[in-house]
Amino acid sequence: MAPTTLSDGSTILSQGLKLVLGHPWLVLIAFVFSRLVWNKFQPHVWKIPGPTAVAYTKFWRVYDVWKGQAHLTAIDLHKKYGPLVRVAPNHVSVSDPSYIPVFYNIKENYTKTGFYPIQSISWKKQPEMNLFSTRDPSYHRVEKRKVGAAYSLPNLLESESAIDSCITLFMDRLNEFASQQKPVDLGAWLQYFAFDVVGEVTFASKLGFLERGTDVDGMMKAIEGMLTYASLCGQVPEYHKYLLGNPLFSMLMPAMETWNQVLVFTLKAINGRASIKRDGELINADSGGRDMLSRWAYVKSSDPLKMSTRDIIVHLSTNVFAGSDTTAIALRAVIYYLCRNPRIMTKVVEEIDAADKEGQLSTPVSYKESTTSLPYFNAVLKEAMRIHPSVGFLMERHVPPEGVGINGQFIPGGTIVGINPWVTNRNEAVFPDPDDFKPERWLEASEAQMKQMDDIFELNFGGGSRKCIGRNISMIEMQKVLPELLRRYTVTLTHPNKDWHICNHWFVQQEGVICNLTRR
């Protein structure tokens, strides 16, 4: 056979180029194939077990999230594969609770991922990160210093009488259903209550949900849509810049403050108390109140360098967006699991009645009374939040450059790791019979066991410096409204043999908490 000449080589190359140019789909196939292979064999991560498809593409996660049951998938995957599960080409889910303080610490060396910035607003056509969505630890520290004091427990309790007014109105509205012996969608009304509390704490004004008994301005539906988009796109955040994060979108669309329901609603609430000039300047705000708008308006009027109109709008709109869903989810969980467990319901009602008979409870029940005089109720509250946490996804973080060893496996820097509260809250070593609703576990545990349980439970609110800043608002609401509800009404499920419907789009929302109320 004659040796190949330079001319022959040029001919082969020319023919190859003609083949490629004539069939560009071959280039696409080659690119996709090489990308899939690269995804599969990511250094160090490729040995971690998981479903076959997850090693090749993130779209396995997109489909899982789309189905709305990703929290159950996470539990099943860890039961099957162990403490480390590969859930995407560069994502590892961890079930070992000892890594909670590692991933979610005060140093913030494990930074948030591209999942989070999707959940932000724009102001004057510029993206504006909030305390939840920002990935920048320095920015987070600066912004938290501006507003953190308003979320402290002592400052929030200065608004307790305003929260009491919401409880009184809530009970009056429920009494209408009890008097007529009509079933009530208690799950929806609990969210109406949570929204109005957010209004009182944030703007010193109820937002109209309890008064109207409906989804005011379609806010609940709008937030549901935003969360659905964020949860799906958040699995492939690099696509956000081609979708709602596309710069052309902001150029072609009117400013978000004219159409985004959360922002419009926030501005409307602000304008009920203040005025916003065309240039965005906030004027005529009442600086004497205890609500957040008043506090921050006072700071701004005292020193505009410490607080801007932009800061006030971003943080107030975050309250509106995130302030009701998580609280309503926990409230529904308590009611549902109590109704499903009559023995426990009887026991908690007896405790409330005994405290009431001894004169330990005000009307409505105060936060201090609830936390000190009702130990069994507090155990019920924690157990409901353990068995049904509000957040149902991996709380994603980037591994720092030096990498980390987890259960004998080295995870390189840049890998995305995280823990799902639905997984750790069902750790059998810490919570025996984890799927059973057992409030007694919070009263009978040893000191060492209780510390373990509490450390895991706290992940319900996030961890480290990124722990939910609004958690005290939520706890005050729950500690007050639930004992008052159970003191006034006998609550039963209208359809006791029918399970509620759960859909997880970041927040694990429930539907179907339809109840009968009887005045006690």
C-alpha cells in the first residue's frame, strides 16, 4: 500500500470539512455528546451514586420539580443511595446533619448558588437583590445591618397589639362559618391571616385579606406563579438570562413597579402612608410608629446615607413576597396533623383549657403566655414543622475552592452541595419513627438528644448568617393564633378520609384543609 502523501491528507481534510459544512447537525451531535460525557465524568463527583440520568443533565431535576413532589424524591433517593446522592452533574445532596453547620455557617464561605437571584425584583428597570436572593456575603452583611433590628423579637413584640387585632378579626370571620355550620377552607383563611399580620408589622395596616375573605389583587396566585417559575428555572439558572432575566425583557416591558403584583401591592401600601416622587424619593412618611415602614423612614429622614428609598422598597416587598406562605404552611400543618390525631388534639386542647382556667391566658393569648404556659402545644408546633417543613428543596451552596471531605468522599471546590430539611427532619437516628406525628419526642428527649433535634429543626429557617430574618414574625403569629383558635373552636376535618394535596415548588404548599368549626 502506498504511503499517504501531504496531498492525500489535504484531500481527506477537505472532504471532512465538506462533510461537516454539508451536515452541521453532526457538529451539534458531537458537541452534545462531548458535553454529556463531560457531565458524567466530573472529577471526584462521578463516583457518587444517584439515578443514571442525573449524571448527564440537569433536566432530570427540572422534570422532578415540575411534578411537584421533589421533597419525596429526595427522601427516597437517600434511602436508596445513602448519605451522598448525586442529583445533577455538579450537584450533591447530603443527608448527614452534622454538615448543617459546615454548609450554613456565619463565615459564608459556602456561598449561595444561581438558584437564588432569580427570586428578586427590579426597581427602575435594574435588578435589585434582597437579603434572601443575594449571593454576595458583603452585600448581605451591609443590608442586614440596615434592617436587622426591626426583625428582633423585642421590637416585633411592640406590634403585638396590632397582631391581636388581626386575631380578633380572624376569629370573628371564622365565627360566621361556625354560626352557619358551613365548612371553611381553613388553609386559605390561615394564609389570609398571615398576610394581614405582615401588613400590620410592615405597614401598620391590614392588607384586606381577612376583611374581604379573598385573595386581594390576586397576590396569592401571583406569588404562586413566581415561585413556580423560580423553582423550575432555578434548576437551570443559566437559562434565566434567556427568559425573564433577558435584558431585552426589561427594555421592551414597562418597569416592574407598574405590573409585578408584589411590587405594585407594596407601593400601594407605602403610598397609603407616604408619597413617592417621580424620582423615587420617599416623603411624608410617619416616623413615629413601630412598623417597619415607620422605622426605616425615620432612619432615612435622619441619615439618607444609611437608608435609601430603594432599600425600603426592596425590604418591604420581600416581606410581602415571603411573609405569608411559610407561616401559612406551618399553621396548616399543625391543624391538619392535630385533626388526624384525635388523641393529640384532645391533649393539647386540655392543656389550653387548664391554663385558661388558671388565669394564665389573656384574650387573645399573648406570645409570652404561649411560650411559657403551654409546653405540650409547643411540642405539637415543633413536631408539625418537623414533619412538614415549609422548604422542600436542596438549600444549595458552592463548595469553597479548597474542597471538602464528606463521609470519606472528597468534593472539589465549585461543586454544589446542600441539605433538604425534608431529609434531615426524617433522620431515623435522631427522630425514631420519623414519619409518625409524635409531639412527645420534644418533651421526653435527653438533653443531648434535644440539642441534636433542635440543631436539625433550625434548618427549617435556614442556617448561619443566612437564617430567615423573618422567623420571629412567623413564630409570634403561630404561638398566638393557634391556642386562641383551639380555645374558641372545636376543629375537625370536613372530609376526614381525604388526604390533603401537596405541591412543592420551593415552598411545600398544601390544599384541602377544609374544616368544620363548632364554638366551644
